[in-house]
Amino acid sequence: MALEMRGVCERCDAPLDQNGLAYICSYESSFCGACTRWLSHVCPDCGGELARRPTRV
């Protein structure tokens, strides 16, 4: 099962490059680095941890 690699931050709509810095929760909500820091690495949707999203090759 592959992760859904969303193309924009769910908080500020900033573009998220597939191989760039982005953060994701276990439910695949995606956020940019600035929003993740503002959210203290906690997903506002599920309350789970926001971890660095893996890159694709």
C-alpha cells in the first residue's frame, strides 16, 4: 500500500514537492515544514504525530 503524496499543504496550500520536505500523519494529512512547526508536530485533524514524509525515487 502506497502513501497518498498530496501536492499541497493542508493548512496554507503551499506546494509540496514529492521529494521535498513535507510532514505526514498516519492518516496521510500533509503539511509543509513551517506549518508543522507552528502545529508543534501534532496533526490538527487526528491529533497524531506529524513525521517527515518519505521521498520517492
